[in-house]
Amino acid sequence: MKRIFFATIVMILCSSALFAQNFTETDKSPMDMAYYPDNFAHDRKPGQEAIIRVTYSRPAKDGRQIFGQLVPYHKVWRTGANEATEIKFYKDVEINGMAIKAGSYSLFTIPDEKDWDIILNSDLDYWGAYSYNDNHDVVRIKGPSKELMTAVENFTIQFTSTGEKQGVMKLAWDRTVVEVPFKY
């Protein structure tokens, strides 16, 4: 009887050790996706198609000075955290009068006090902007930055419809927002 009891206890302890997992900490800049039409993945209407999807990481302000310090002015930024932001167009679009073919691109920016360079690059799967190569830029446009009345804690990308087959992609963090209009 003692042997059976002891064997059972040993089996329970061994099996619990086998099932124990060591999970890493939660990412401090979690990954997110933004869609156009906005909230497409969660509120899809019958027959509705996605036009744009952006996959990016959302760093937090966490009391820090963002633009001009954490994210330097006049330098290429991955537009988020961790891996470079990736934007996928399911249809051909037009941004600032420039035609963009359907496909996936890296989205980089060069922040400035007044205007940002918005860059679509053909290279994918970057970590940060360390390997950024401007020879692979597909398009580079200017987008004016505006000051927000209240701070946005986590870097955010959102889309808004502005009319028939047109919208705007908004990049917001801290007290800055940059709007990128597009048509499709």
C-alpha cells in the first residue's frame, strides 16, 4: 500500500514537472494590426474586402520624450518597435498622387518637427531600421505632422474613411499625428 501511494506521488510530481512551462515575459511593445476599412477583422460586413492591413508593434510613451529624443528627428525610424512595420495593400492604391501596386512593403518614416517622410520599401522582414536600404524605396512622400491636444500613450496606426474609395492612415504617438491620405 505504501509503495502504491509513494509511486502515485512520484508520478504526480514527475508529470507536473513535465507539463510546467517557462514562458517569456509579455512583450513591452505588443504587436497589433490596423485595417482599412477600420476594424475590418472584427466588424466585417458581408462582401466587404480588406484594402490595407498594417502589422506593427506599439511602444509606450511611459513618461518619455518621444520625437526629437527617443525617436530622433531626421533619421529613419521603423515606425513602431521591434520589427519594421509592414503594410499590405490588397488592391492598387494611390498615395499623394503616386500609384502603389498591390503587395507588401516595409513602412518607414523620417520624423521631423513639421513634415515626415513616409517611405514604402520593397524589403521585408527587417528588425528595426538597421538594414534599411533607400535603394529599395518604392515611394517616398511628405506628410505634415500636427500637434494633438492630448497625448497618445502607445504608438497607434488607425484608418478613417474620408469619402468614396478614399481614406486616411493616421500615425499617432505622444502629442503628434501624421495623416497619409490614399485613394483606391
